[in-house]
Amino acid sequence: MDLHDYLRVLRRHWIVVVAATLAGLLAGGAASVLVQPTYKADTQLFVAIQNSGSVQEMQQGNTFSQARVQSYVKTIRTPVVLQPAIDALGLDITSDELARKVEASTELNTVLITISVADTSPVQAAAIAEAIANSLVKAVEMLERPKTGGMSPVGLSIIAPAAAPASPAAPNTRLNLLLGLLSGAVVGIGVALLRTKLDDRVRGETDLREITDAPLLGGISFDQDAAKRPLLTQARHQSPRAESFRQLRTNLQFAFVSGRAKSVLVSSSLPGEGKSTTATNLAIALAQAGQSVCLVDADLRRPMINEYLGLDRNAGLTTALVGDADLNDLLQLWGDANLCVLTSGQIPPNPSELLGSQGMSDLLQSLEEAFDTVIIDAPPLLPVTDAAVLSQHVGGVVLVVGTEKVHRRDLEKSLNALEMVGANVLGVVLNRLPVKGPDAYAYSYYTHPDRPESKVESTPSHHSSSDRELSRRPARTLPRVPADHN
């Protein structure tokens, strides 16, 4: 992954990163509030050598005292020094417990010893530091006193008495907040990367390019109202969704020119990716551009086009394939544009056999001769073989990919299935794309919300008998499907 990939991951999961960062900040603040404040008192001692004061003796004494200082620092945390301090203050703790509160240090090439004591009480911290310093002075005098008698050659003096601190040394609220903030951000980024690694759903064009080099014909923007108003004619003229279908129409026309395909099969990997709405709206967009279009509902298992367009499906594709009616009588004219619809008809017990028959091939050939474009809505590729069988009779296949729904392995299986039957894949359509964000296909649209919108065509779900007769009127004279192929 390069820098752009990491930035895209962060943009995809920015809510997780922000939430984890805020949680870390909250944890740092809680730690500062819940932890009992600790105060630290310091005292400092000077180590001196008792000598006559000559230069040579002073140099030797300085070297001697520096060498002894390290030993005195380690002696401070021993019972020899701590127990007298405990006894002097009447503390109810052991020397080992007190040692955990005491720190002793010295700077290099100096004869200064610093003693620090931490306690929950600032006054007691100062008292303990002072008691330990006095105890160290007596302990060194006792330890350094010659066995033959006399005074100790080393003397310690307190040069900085301990004072009760005014503010606690811990917790450090600013440091805790900073650490919590950084820790939360790191955890959030880690979770985002882990989710990206484990989640193999197709989310946008970048994920698609890792699977296939098939042309991306377009991206359909997600619209919350699409479930209630799925048709292109029901959307605002300059809405992102309507603009997406116009772009798809333009790109598909270029695919027609390069591949000379007049019949296009629209399918998906799994149900629920939006193939039926894509096929329906693509047919409407092509008809609005002046082409004569025939929309065929070849999903003989779960037909949906008749519900979207408000048409009767009792007689349709299956009726023509079994030879019960003439194809011209089964086409239904829809809308003001030059769009004819062939609904599915009655659901048969053998959809794959009907769609793969010679009669289906002849029917499609007849439609191609009469219309500029034939759009076929087929079942999903993975659950059944209908779409793979039917793809051999059409000029090209458009695969609809529902982002956030289909997994990469499923998309790969679909593309492999089409490749195995030699289908001509015209390209891929990414459906349900966000309008904004790292996976958006289109970045901006020019809309005029202040202008009154033109009245869109609303298709009622029920038609009167006169309307249904008008919709069944054939748009043009079509050659009949040969009877011996039915």
C-alpha cells in the first residue's frame, strides 16, 4: 500500500479513527481524575572531605569524595538510612515500603546528592525527605569513622532543605491527555487498517481495479429515495442519480460503436445489487436520447420490471417462446419515449432451458432487427446459470456491481463464469456509490434547486383497460419468431 491507499483507508473509516481518538482522550482525562495526586519533595546534600586545606590534599579529597558519592547514593535506600527516619517520624511502614517512595541521584563529576520522596501528602513528603537526609548524615559519619577512633574523614551537609511542594508531581494531566490522544489515534488507525484487510467487499473503483481490467462504464450514485422512486423519470433532472445514468448511456454508446453490439444483457453476481433498476433506467435513458429501445425482462425467476413500470406480465417472454402469441402483440409501449417492454410472462419450471433455446436466440435476433438497442434484464450469475446461458445469444454483457454488498471473491467468480462461456463483457457498472468521499465516482454536479423542476412522469401501479390496450399496441412491425424454433 502506498500513501494514497492509506489516506483512502483513513477517509473510509474516519469515524472509527475519530471515535478511538476521542476514547483515548477520555481515558487520559479519566486517568488524571481518578489517580490520587502524588507530591514530591527534594533535598540536597554536599559531600566534603575533612583535610588540612592544602591544594594537593584538596585535589585528592575531591577525587575521593566523587568516588564515594555513588556508594552513598545506593546506601540511601537501605535500612541503615531508612529505619532511623521511620523511627524518627513514627511511620507505620517498613523500610522496603519506604524505599519504593525514595529516589536518590547524583550528577556526574559532582559531590552533590539529591534525595526525592513521593507521598500523597506534601507535608509528609517534605518531612520524610528531611528525616532521610539527617539519617544519611549520621549513617555516613558512622560508616566512615576509623576503627581506631577519631572523626570521620567525610562530612555531609544539607544545602537545600526539603519544602512541602505546592502542586502535585503526578498525575500529569497534560501528558496523560496527550498520551491518550496519541494512543487512541494509533488504535483507531490500526482498527481501520485491520478492517480494510479483513473486509473484502468491493467499495469503489480502486477495489474493482484489483480484480478486473474491464471498462468501468459508469457509477450510479446512491439515493435514499431510490427504493420508493426507482425510475429515472421520477428523479430530479439534474440529480446525481439521473446524471449517473446519462453518463452510463453515453459510455455504453461508445461500447456499441467499438463492439457493434445491439443487444445488451444486464446481470449481477448476487441478488440485491440493483441490476433490474439499472437495466430499466438504462433503457429509459437510451429512449430519451432518441433511440428505439426494447427492454426485455429475462429474469424468469424473480421478474421485477413489470412492477417498476406498472405493466402486466401475464403474457410476455415465456408466452412468445412457447408460441402462444405473436411477439408484436406482446410488446408493451411505455411512456412518451420510444420504449417497448417485453415482460417476463408466466414463470416457467425450466427457465435455463427456455433462455438457452434456439427460440430465444431467434427472438433476440428479431428484436435487434427492429430496434436500435435491446436491453435484457437477466438473473444473477452465481445462484443460477440463466445469465451465463443467455450471454451467448447477446452482443454484450454489462455487469452491475453493488458496492458494499458484493465480495471480491463473488465478483471474480462471476467474471470467470462469463469468461468460460465466451461472453463479450462490455464493462462494469458500480451501483450504490456514495456521492462524496474516497469511493465517489462523480465529484460534483451542477444543480439549480431554486428553479422549479419540470414535472416528472409518474407511472401508476394500476392501469385502466384502455391504457393497457394502448400500452400493448406494437411500436413497429416485427418479424415473427419461426414456429419450428418455439
